[in-house]
Amino acid sequence: MANINRVVLVGNLTRDPELRHTPSGTPVCKLRIAVNTRQKDASGQWGEKPNYFDVTVWGAQGENCAQYLSKGRPVGVDGRLDWREWEAQDGTKRQAVEIIAESVQFLGARGDGESQFVPAGAGGAQDADFATAGAGADDDIPF
């Protein structure tokens, strides 16, 4: 039986991307994404609870993320989970789970940190957003 390690997230960047390079010159970009989950609080009221994820983007795609993304921008990430363990300088064992991105989709308008991603069918578009065709518009269709 095959194993599957797949993660798909849509959220907003909590800070500007951080671009670095490995000693061999490979670009690596670090992102932090907030994804809200609906849950009930102690009083029984529904509210939003943010979940934060660290994302690593390698290569040219990492360079593009650093160049075009900024804090607040909505993004879609498709990737895999990676678990790391290391020993800190003080001798304690440390561990972290991060997402290694295979693709990053830039959502919303560039420079529009306030934009929100609205999934299809979520009521984001209003009827007034679409112009209705005038009478006789169907006469132009050749079938």
C-alpha cells in the first residue's frame, strides 16, 4: 500500500517572505501562513481560530514568492509535511513540522494585502456584478 503525504492550504501570509540561499546558491524562501478554522468558544458561540503554518519554498518559485508576495496576501499552497528533529545549543531536543511547498498560488490582487479569498459558491459575488445580456443576444450564437 502506498503512503500519501499531501497538504493543501489557503490562507494569508502573517509576515513578509524571507529569502535566503544555501551555500551552493539554491534559493529557499520561508513563509508563514494563517488559516482560520471555525469552532465554538467556551460560551458556545462560533468564532474563528487561526492556525499557523511554516512553509518552505525552494528554487525559482521561492524567488518569485519573495519578489511578489507580502504580509497579508492570500495564497494557496500545495505540498507535503516534513518533520525535523535537532539538538539545540543548550542540549535540548527540538522538533518542528513544516510544509514543503510543491506549488504556491498567488491569490488576490498584487499589493492588495486586505483582499480576501472567497471560494466559489460562498456568496462572494453579487447579482449586480454581472451584466445581463440584452434581448436578442442569443441570436448571435451559431448553434
